[in-house]
Amino acid sequence: MSVLSDSLIEDLKKQGVLVTSIEALYNWGRSNSVWPLQFGLACCAIEMIAASMARFDLSRFGSEVFRPSPRQADLMIVSGTVTKKMAPQVVRLFNQMPDPKYVIAMGACAISGGPFKQGYNVLKGVDRFIPVDIYIPGCPPRPEALLHGLMELQKKIRAQKLTGENRAKYFDAAQPGEYPIPSFGEHDLEPSKNAALWSPAQVARKD
Amino acid sequence: MNSQPYLSLVVFAVVAAVFPLVPLILARLWFYFFAPLKPGESKNATYECGLVSEGDARIQFKAHYYLYAIVFLIFDVETIFLLPFATAFLNLSVGAVLAMLVFVLLLVEGLVWAWSKGYLEWD
């Protein structure tokens, strides 16, 4: 791939010579301008708001511009309980975001349904319908945890490939750009999960 | 002196054209080489609130409300004039009272007109 080896790039950097590739430059740029979609679902949203304010200052990471339109957003922070009533809207908003796009599942509810997991109307994890990149545990997670999650996402973005076999799915025309939107069924969402994304954990029993 | 007084304008125009064009061309090149287009039903949807839009956007709006609001506004303003008129009523000259009465008469005339046209009825 690269003409220069990593050690040579490091040596050059010590001598004050900065070399880069278009890929690294592009990833550096977009990892430092991750614009989240401005929407909150429950109490985690309060922590998200706190993270964007002066004390915790999400803008240090270039991510302060919360966009009111999915067309302009790169990151969906699912901050709170996703009810089954809300799930189609969340998936539709995610579909309307332009690629490359990322999802942070913030808090126990977005990850698994959390304390409301047994509720008949609660989606047991947003990863049943949309691909989640970063999971932030907590109930709710503190703003520092959201900052950590964002930094982990930035690391993930910087490591992504633009071309080649193992390029990120956003740059692969064969990968889907939209995910199926569930509809309200008689008892549950139809379908109740995206089988391509999520399957229940299998318990392996020893005979 | 400067032999080309408008040269700075030309430079300004060129910069103004190139400055937005370069990012647009770069974005187009980027799309051409890297980013595959993935349009879809919900991505191409007009409404971006998460909900599916219902019905036709081209509906008839009740213009009646507009007239109603205009009549309301006029009498709203009239109360502002009537209040100082009422407080200073005893100290006013005859001419001032007549002028105020003409003003009220004009508005009453408008009210009668709106009433006779049936604009005060909401059907």
C-alpha cells in the first residue's frame, strides 16, 4: 500500500517532516468534524446536552455543531430509551443521514432497553435495527463517558480504509445505504429485528 | 497613480468565483473516485422529521383567517388609542374630541362593512 513504511514516517516526523496520505488527511478531517444529529430520547439526552456545554465542551473534538437536519449530520447519538413507537422514526432518520454515518448507543436503554427492558413498549437495544459503532454503558453515562465514546469513535474513523478489499462499508457500493424501517404490527414491530444486523445470543451448553 | 483602477475589482471577482468553485469541484471529484451514491426511498424523502408525510402539501388555506386577523388588529390598535382618550377625556378641547370621534367612526364604519359582508362569521 504505502510507499513509506510506518517507521520511516515516524522518523521523518521526528525530523520535522510531515508526510501523509489522502486517506489519512481525509480521515483526520472527518474524525475532527463529526456533527451529531440533534435529538434526544430520554434522560441521557440531558447528559449529552451537558457534554456539549462549556464545562465538558464537546466542541474540543470538533463535534459541537448539533444539526437539526439528518441531511447534515454524521453521527447519531441514540441518547435514551427507544420505545417501539419511536423506533421507526429513529431508523428513518438514520436512513436519511448521508454516508459515512455513525451511531453511538448512549446508555443502558439504547444498548439493551436498560431498566425498562421488561416493558412491553421498549425496544431491547437499538442495534436490532441500525448498526451501532460505539456502545457507552451507564444509566445515564456521565458527560466524560460520552467524550470517551466520541474519542473512541474518532480512533475508529481514523483507522478506516477508503479503498481496497476491507474498506469501510460506506465506500462499498454493494453495502446497503438504508436499513429496513419496521412498522407497527399487531403485537410487536414488524419485523421485530433486522436479521442481518442482530441475532439473539446463543447459549452454548455442554452435554 | 494606478493605471488600472478596476483591476482590484477583477481580482476580487476571480477570487469570489474560484473560492466556492474549488471545494465544489473537489467534492465532485471525491464523489467520482470514492463515494458510491446510495439513494433510497427514505433518503430521497422530502420531509426529514422521521415521520412519513401524509396527504398533499398543496392544500387550500382558509383565507378567511387573514381578514379576521386584520379586523382584530385594527380594533386592537383602537383600544390603545381609546385608553389615553378615556383618561384625558375631561381635559380635552372640543376639536380633539371631534377628531377622536371621527377616528372611532371610521373604525365603526369598517366594522359595519365587515359585518355586512359576513366576515365576522366563521363557517
